[in-house]
Amino acid sequence: MHHTDGPRPLVLAPEDVPLIEAVPLAERGLPESTYALLCRTAAEFPDTPALHLLGEGGRPWRDPVTWTYADLLGRVHQAANLLTSLGVRPGGVTGMMLPNSGQMYAALLGAQAVGIANPVNPALAEEHAARILARTGAEILLTTDESKDKAERIAEQVPGIRGVLVVGGDFDERAAQQPADRLLAQHRPGPDDICGYFHTGGTTGVPKIAPHTHAMEVYMAWALGCSGAYLGDAVVLGGLPLFHVNAVHVTGLGPFFHARTIVSLGPRGYRDKELMADFWRIVEHFRITAFSAVPTVYASLPPVPDDADLSSLRAGAVGAAPLPGRVRTGFEASAKVPMLEGYGLTEATCATSTTPAFAPRAGSVGLRLPYQQAKAVRVDADDRPVADCAPGETGVLVVAGAAVFPGYLGPDGPDPTGKVFDGWLNTGDLGRVDADGYLYLDGRAKDLIIRGGHNIDPRPVEEALLGHPEVTGAAVVGRPDPHAGEVPVAYVTVRTAPDGTRAATEEDVLAWGAAHAPEPAAAPKAVHILDELPVTAIGKPHKTALVADTVRRIVEGVLAAEGLGGTVEVVAEDGRPVAVLGGVEPTARVVAALDRYPFAHRMADQASDRAPD
């Protein structure tokens, strides 16, 4: 292929992984940093298109703005030099509340060249975004004209932020005045330097920040190539947001390392209704070979036009959430290519396993990548691994190797306590690993519903509900229960007629769940139909919001039974739901009724909660 590390190692079958690992990773000749990675590709392939930028500047998608690798490196130099002129030094943090754009790519890589990039979901609540930027020590905040007022309010809450710049405005104007042919800063980042801070977890509570080093990100860009995703004339479609690691690596640094072209779906990505209506025409026009998306995106793809030429397409990649069987079969039947599952997490850079195109295994989320290890273990009450499971035996998945982060960002830097044990990262996922290194997921450890000591995995229950002909989405969570601790309840979406009439009732779905649940204890005790299920910004099911909803419904029911009104807000404290009552003085009977449940409750004006037993 190209670059200095010889022929590209490929994982076509499980036996290829140990053969690749026979050469130490340190002898693979990987670049020192993400900046060095881009410099290497731009020097070798300056005229190759790096980015076709759709949805920018109002131009039709067939006539996109295109940046070559020489263009991209020039823009990265200008962004980095502007940040240097603003006082960003090695270790200095640039916060970014930006949608996808060419300048977002340039700003991200420019910030990594001279310091640390901290991309933040622009849709986060102001208070939560401020907590993230305060924890990371952000000095400069980049935003858009649309979000400028919000960004300035956030900056007022974060004393360390010295300036707010608008991408598409003063950032572009000032960057254009900087040299494009070199980096003005004297320092060059090394493999062990931190280059990125990525927020992970839910949208409430104390933010978790995963630091990434240059070595982690460069390794991931290289390792993703072992899947064969960037072979030959590969063209990758990018629609996930760049504040998330999948987009940064699978549709960013991975293609950049291998000198491939990315077609960016623009600021709204997969949420751009106009572009998505032309999805298959875009695949046809740009000769897209692969794209990565979450199950909700696949479920909403338009029908394939009869005359569309999809011969360039090799596969669709999927991860981040359980994949309904009918979504897979529908995609594979219409697109005529396989859907390949992968598995990874922000704390392990991006990907731990990918599915080899020629050696998939049913039910698996792929084969471990070279230089990474994975196993299932039994853990103690502190989540510390105490014994390895046998191959194929279910336990808590732990991973180790070149991609594992140094620990969540604490007040004094990365802290591995409670997450990384002797180099092994506790993923919090239940699963098993077969003798060849294929991973199989059995749900989130924290998503398990524990009913009277009986563990219920919500995924088979959700699959059973999705078998109902009118159910289009399903999420099952544990509702607090005074007797059993938790009982399963289901939140679903159903087909809706143009006049808004729903094709099924809650009673219909409840009866279906009782008849089709994998066991009687797993049958949902209640079903709630929603217009849409809550998801995170990248489409993962947001079950924390649903658990909070179950608590709210319980408290409102207790208040109503006593003829009381008032407000109920459910907040997360120490990872647990707390019901906050406002505008009502709870009677002793209300307090006694709520005390029976395994969640805390307090009045809105009380600083601390009433601890559950």
C-alpha cells in the first residue's frame, strides 16, 4: 500500500491476529502524533481529495467543496497557528462546540498539534457543557454564529476561558491570516502527550472525561486499517458528529492515515433530512465503499431506488446499540452488502473489535483488533476483576492493550482508579470471548434488571417486543419496586397513521410482551408508548432518562393518591435517581409511601437527599 511500515497487515481470519502481533507495535513505524500522521500523508499524497464537504455553503451535494490533503494540512496549520497566537501552549485546551464542517476537522487537528482538543456536544445543556469545559481547563471556546450566545453564557461560568471564536466568522478570518505552510509553535507533540478530551456517559451528573494520547489515536487509525476498510479506492461516508470518537477515527484519522477520501454529510450529518432523502444517490455518485452508523440511522434509511448503482459499496458498519434483527435483514436485502458489527468505547479510544469481512460469526460484535486483548471476568463489589471466565463463558468484559486510556480526568490529571485494574479496563459490559478472540455482548452490566435477586437482561425482552408487527422501537428498563427492588417496564414506539392514530395500544403491547417474553419474570409490568425513544446525540438509547421517568411516574402516583399536586423532578446524584418534590408539603403518609422504594427523595429546598435503606 503506502507509508513506511511495509505491506498493510490485514485481518481476514482469526489466525491473522497473532501473526500481526509477532511484530512488536513499536516496530510498526507509526507516526509520533496525529499531526505527524497528517504531515506524512500530505507529503506523499498532496493532491488526493481528503474531504468532500457536503451541506456547506448552500452548494448542491453533487458539487461539494473539496479539500485535498495539501489543503487540509494548510488549514490545520492555520488553525493551530491561530491558537498559538491566542496563547495556547503544550497542554493547553481548546473547547469546541461545533457541528461537522471542514473547519471542525481543521480545528480539531490543529488543536491537537499544539495542545489538547476538547470537542463538546453543542446540544448539551449549558450547565453540563460548562462543567465539562471547567473540568478540562478549556482556554479558548470555538462555536458557531447560531450558538454564539449560548457559548458566551457558558464561557462566563468557566473562568479559564479567555475567548470565544465563531467558526464561519472571526475564527476563519483570523486563521486565514496565519501561515499555511508550517507550524509556528516550536514544540512538537509526542506519543505520550494527551491530544484529546472526550466526554462520555449521560447528559446529567458529574461529567466523565476520557483523555486520549497521540499514541492511542495514531494506533487506532492504523489498526482500523487492518479490517480492510481503507483498501484500494475506498471512499468513506461520514455522518456521525465529530465530538464522538467513532466519527473522529472511523471517518477521520483512519482514512487520513491511509490517504483515503471522506465524504462528509455536513453540519447535520445523518439528521439532515434533505441529504438523507438522497442517501443512496450520494453513495452512487461518490462511489462510497462504506459508512458507519448506529441502528436508528439504518432503521430510517430511505428505500433503495431501483436504478441505483451501489456496486462500490462493500459493507455497512454498525455499533453503539443493540441491533434489531429485522433492521439487519432489511438493510442487507436492499443494499446487497453485509452489515458488519463492531464494538468499542471512548475509554478504549474507539474500537476494540471489528468483524472480518470474510470471517463473520453469527451474534458476534467482531474479532479483537491486533495489539488489544479482551476477556470476560468475574468481578467483586468494587468492579475489580477476581477471576477469568472460560472461553465462551459470560462475565464482565475487560480489555487491555494499546488503545486503553489512562483513566478518567480528575482534578490532578488522568486517574485509573476504579476503572483500570493492572492494565485491564472494566468496560461495564456483560459478554463473552470465544477461544479465537471474537466478542459477544450480553448487555450492559448496569442495564441488568435485578428483580428479587434474579438478573434479567433487557435485550431479549426488547427483541420480543420488536417482534410485534406494529412496534418500531423498544427499550426495557428496571422500574424501582418496593418488593422486588426492580421490575421490567417497557417504553415503545409504534406505527402511526397520517392522522396520528396509533396502530397499537399499550394494552396490546403489554399482552404481546407477556406472551413472548423469554421468561415470565422478564415480562414487562407496564408499557408506555412514546412518540420517540430518548437517544444520545449519536443515537444510543438513553435509558437513564427512562429510569428517571419511571421514578417520576411513581412519585406522581403517590401524590395523586393523597390528592396532592406539586412538581416532581428527577435528578441524578452519585449515579442514582433522586426525586425532588416542589410546590407541595408531603404528608407523613407520602413520605412513608416513598420510603418503601429504593430511590432517594427530598424537597426542592433541601440540600441533601433522604438516603434509601
